[in-house]
Amino acid sequence: MPLLLVDMDSHAVRACNRAFEMWCDRPKPGAVLADVTGLDAARGLEAQWREPERKGPAGDGDAPDGEDGDEVVWLESILPGGEGQAVRMRVVHACAGRGTALIVMQPWGSWVMQLAGMGQLDALLRNFPGFIAYADAEGRLQACNRAGEKLLGRTAADLRGCRMAEMGAPGVGERLADLEAAARSGGRGVKADVEWRAEGRSLWLRVACEPVLNRAGLARGFLWLATDESERHAMEAALAVRDDLLQAAGRAAQILLTMSRGNIQEAVGKVLGMLGRAAAADRVYIWTVYPDPAHGGALYTTQLFEWSPGVDPQQGTDLAVHRPVDDVIPAWMEMFRQGRCVNGLVRDLSPAERAQLEPQGIQSLLVAPITFQERLWGFIGFDDCHSERRWTLPEESILLAAGNLVGMAIESHSMREELLAANHSLTLAARQANELAADATRASRVKNEFLANISHEIRTPMNAIMGLTYLALAENPPDRLRDYLRKIDDATRGLLRIVDDILDMSKMEAGRMALESVRFCPGAVARSVCDLLAPRARASGLTLTVDVASDVPDALLGDPLRIRQILLNLLNNALKFTERGGVTLSMVRVSEADAPPDEATLRVTVQDTGIGIAPEDRDVIFQAFRQADASITRLYGGTGLGLSICAHLVKLMGGEIRCESEPGRGSSFSFTVRLGVAPAVDVGGSAADGGKGGEGVPASLSAPAFPSPHAASLDAPAAALRGKRALVAEDNEINRYILRELLERAGMDIVEAVNGREALSVLLEAQTPVDVVLMDIQMPEMDGLTAVARLRADARFARLPVLALTAHASSADRSKSLAAGMDGHVVKPVDPPQLYAELGRCLAVEDGEKDDPETAADTMEPTPRRV
């Protein structure tokens, strides 16, 4: 049957079959429809293609053709060129959405009838390419060509006198008889497609019965013609199946994309049913492939879903649950990994595979791999239990894509359910975590309040002990009593260091350790610490040397108190564990090519000739509450917090700390810190030369953090403070006594108050003139912060110097004091030189101006807080 494929948008001829080439020659390149069929026929064919309600092809299918008298619109035309053949043609398959049409042509028409009417039947029988036979008025065959003999399986002589209704398989003869009757009664040709079995195979024939009329218009014979339409029929059937599969896949995608949560079983079952019906399958199933850790990661497979109307289901049976792949489908796995399908007849498979499939009644099958995120997830299968067939390549491709879509939906649903479950668990965990965090916050607040109170309660009596010891030693007691007092003072200072270390560790654990950034001279800090510890070194027969390199800047920005704390810890340890030799403190600037110009890195090293540290202990000494050996604590004492605090502070300053040591030969602790560069300021004294030092410790260093009480001189503070009047607001009687003794020794007059309310009464009501106020923070009736706030509200006392004198030692406490209106913050236990210095700064006896307490560090060497 001649077939022509045309792009109806441009009328370009796209392809033709071999029958067309043999009959009409192959169209020239670039030929259009009118070149082949003639202009009028081309227009008629286009009208057929565009008309949606025409009899014949419609949409993407083909209407029944010529059955039961249905009228089919054929276009008759004389082909241009050549011998001018007369043909009938029509559109048999239109794909309007893709702009293509399949056109069939038949060499029927007036020329056939003319040949028969002119008595040229023999020529017609010889030259007609298809089946042709002639019957008389009674419908009995008189002649047929060789194609007719081959089709009917008998010679022309044997066929003479037979009727066409007697030919063919049961059912075919009745159809042929109906055609003859219709042609006889209607006086025109009729045709029908019939399935004809010949030579062991099935053919689809287009059979036509044309009446040969006499002048009276009565049939004097019949011309039977048949052409093999198997190719067209197969193509149309394949197109119909393909279209059904595409529509089913589209509907499946819509169902899977719009399915609600938790409805996966119903959605997948509906999708498998649609695909199974479109593919004419008896069973459709989904299997997943997965590794089993219990069997060394070997692959196993389990059936998840099945659609099987009319056949026994295998879902949930032993055949479909946790089957080892190597035992069930070993050959299929390699094909799946290559993206190939198993497609064919069961009888052609291996014996092992037939043993799995034949008991289920499967005759043919298509199994397609399902991949998800570039891994083999499983496979989808289509079983045919009633016929043997092979799916076409387009069908295979569509079902492969549909299987991947189903597998993706199943896996996505599983992942979504797991994600929802995980989110639910995370929500519960977050709620529990929030509750735990709230509990931890409350516990931390209670802990901090407890530690602050403990610090306050310990510092208050310690202030009395250290203050009274200081005053007693200043009286030049006898040697034996002086020795007792020194031991009391040393023990008290040791206890104070433990309290401060515990408070610092608590801040570090809570992440609340903050650093200041003020101007200071690093060399002066190093030398002042050495000056502080020099008496202890001399008493132990050790040398203490400080060496500050010439490239260390005079002025940097950082936290000098915390740097001093690190140095004190390292030097105290070095002196503690060194029996002979000495300790050296060195400070150098580290050159870094990529360092910004406003930043300087210092390396500080503390080296001793002490007992050293074993290699296995160097990793633990920077941990809290850890020492190199338990015997160290018994022999030398200590809490094991000092180095841990040093490491944390160094890290906060952008540096690192390390230890090099050899047992019996000493240790070297070095650390680096990153500091800001500030313009140098001439502060006189040891700071004037940047703290550059050499051997020994010069005597011109600033006052040590813990002055040696028996060596204290009161001449300098007495000269600066003599004749001034101070109001001391302190609720503790012993602390008031100590302050009175210290201030009176400096030549000051004292007015006392036991709380904030009484202090305001002295100033506001009694209007007692004072030069400075020393205000405790924690007092009954009215605390010091409230009192100073009310005092500042009176314009007469806006510039009256007020110093906070308190056991609240944190930087936050200091900030609160300054924010409330204090001019300074002195921590108990009171350090007399620091107290005198702060009083002198506030009174500003030299220039009559009060310094800003926040910038006081720019104009004086730093005074460290207790460590």
C-alpha cells in the first residue's frame, strides 16, 4: 500500500514507503505535496487534515473505514507527470499537534473500470500489481491474477465458479458476502479491512468489491481487488498503543505530583492500573533493590506494589519478599546497570529464569530499570500471561520513563515521610533543648549569683585580714611577730588567687570572659610583674631577669590586666618549680608579612631551670584542674587552674601557648598575642623608655599589685592627699576602721556613714563639705549605686569625686559603677598604693581637672586587678 508522510504546515514530503517508490518513484528532495498529488488534491487533503469532525481520520487516530456502509471521503486525482495515473487518496492518520499526516494512495478509479468495461480484463489481470479477480453477475469467480492465486492458495482454474464468500477463515466469508451484496444493491464499490490468514501468517487486507455495470446500471460482474495493508495496520496499531501509553504516562505523572501525604498506596495502585491497561499487561509490579548489611552488603530485592486483575497476585508471598538478587535475577542486573530493559518471551530466557516465571503463567514480559540519583533503585515489570509478544522500542521507552517516574515518587514520598518524622523529632528535641537551655540559663544565673556572693563574702573579711596585716607590718613589729604577719599575708593572698581563678574559670566556661582594649606599655607591664616577684626570687636564691626587645612598641591597645595575669601565672609557676638557677622573661615582636599595619604580634617566653615536665604530661597541663602529677599538688600546692586560664586568655587575644620542657633541665612556656598599635605617649618613669630592659629588675617600676607591706612608704600619698576630707560609706565596721587608718596616715580627715541613705544625709542635709567620697556598693537600706545616682541628680554634687570601694570584682560590676556616676572602681581587698593613686587621680591635685576613668590608663602605668 503506497504511503506518504507529509508535514502539513509546510506541505513538505517527509518520507514514503517502498510501495510508494515502486509505484510512483521516490519524491525528489524538497518536494511538496502538490508536486506529488496535484494542487487540487493537495488542497483537499489539507482540508481533510484540518477538519476535526470529518469522516475518516481524526485527531491522533483513525476512524473506521468503510464498515457497514460508512461513507469514506476519497479524493480522486491524476498524478502529475509520467503516465498520468488515476488514483484515490485520503488522510489515514493525522497528528495535528505535531503538524504531520499519513496519506494513503490506491490505484483505483475510473481507469480500472474503463479497462474492465472495454474488455481489456486480461491486460488488467496481467498488469495489476495487487490481488485482482473477476466474478460474473452471480458472483462466481471467472478469473484472477497470480497474486490472487497466491493469496487464495488455489489456481485460477480451481477457483473458476467459486464465490469469494467461500474463501478465507470463518467470519471472513460472511464479510465478503456482505461486501458483494452492498456493491450489487448500491451500484458502487465498497471495501473493508479483513484479517486474512495465508501461508501460516496473518495479513490485513484492504478488500474492495467494484460492480461492473451494464448500460442499464445493473451489475454484470464484480471486480475484486485487495492490497496488503499489514504495514499500515501495524503502524496505526503501534501509534495507537503509543498514544495510549503516552496519555497513561501523562495522567500517571499528574496523579503522582498531586497525591496527598500518606496516600501513596492508592496513588501508585491507580498509576500501575493505568499503565497496565494501556500496555495490555496482565500484571504490573514495582520492586526495589537494596544492600543488606546483615549479609555483607549483598543486594536483595523486594516487591513493593502490584496491580494484577484476573491473575494470581504475588505481592507478600515468599517469591516477592527479600530475595537475593544473585539467586533470582543475576543476568538482569547487568542489563539494568546499563540502562537496558528485559523484553521478550519467557521461553527464550535462561532455565533459571523460566523456573521463576513459568509457574506464574507468564508468557512474555517487559522489565525496565528504575534509577534514582544515578543509582539503581529497582525495576518496574509488565507481564503478559495470555500471549507471546515483544514490546516495541517506543513502548519500551515510554514504560521505562513511566517506571522512573513512579520510583521517584515512591522514594520522594519515603524521604518526605522520613523528613517529617525527623522534623517532628527535631521539634521535640528543640523544645527539650530550649527547656534544658532555660534550665541551664537559670542554673548559670544562680551559679553566677552564688559565685559573686561568695566572692563578695570572701573578699570582705579578706579585706579586713590583709588591711590589718598591712597596718600591723607598717608599725615595725618585732621580727618574730613580723614573720607571723608575713605568713598570714602570704596565706591570704594565696586564698585570694584561688578565688579569682575559680571566678575566671566560671566566666570562661560560660563564655562571658571579655577583654578590654586600652592603651598600655607592654614593656612596663612585664617589668612591673618582675618587680612584684623579685623579692620572692631573691628569698629563694633565684635570679629573675626581664628582657624586652627594642622592636616592641611603646604603646599598644589591649588588655594589660589580663596580660599581667598571664605573666604572673607563668612566672609564679616558674619560681615555684625552680630550686636552683633562675627564671627569664623575654618579650619580642613577631614579624608577619601579611599582618595589617595597625596590628602587632608579641611573643613572650618564660624560661626556667626547674624540675621540667615529662612529655606525656605536656598535653594535660593546660586542662582545668590538671597538673603534671598528683604529687605536684601535695608537694607544691595549687589548683591546676592557672595554665588553663592562661591558655584561654591567649586564645581570646588571637594567639597560642605552648610548652617545651625536659625533665630535670627546666621548662620554656611561650605564648603569642595580637594587639593593636597605638601612638606612643610619654608617661615618664619606666614607661618613658618603653620598658626596654636588660639584666635584673630596675627599682623605678610602678607599684606592685601586692605590695610588700613592711616596705610600703606613705610619704608620696601623704604629700598628695594631706588636708583633704573624705566621706567613707561602708557598712562593715572593720572595713571602715581600716579605711580610716589608711586615709588618716595619708593626712586626710574622715567622715563616716554606714549606708547610702546616711551618706546622702551627710552631704545633702548636714551639708558637710568633703573633697571625695568612698562608696561601698552593697549596703543595707540604700546601696551605693542608688546613692550616687541621687547624689548626681543634685547639681551641686555633679563634679564631686566618688570612688566605688567594693568586693564586687568583675568588669561588669565596674561598668555598672561608672554608668551610675562613679569616678572609679577600687576592688577589695584594698591595695593601699592603688587606693592612694585612684584618690590622687580623682582629686587631680596637680592640674585641677578630673581624668576620665576610662582613659586613665592612657596617662599612667596600669595597675593590675588582683589575680
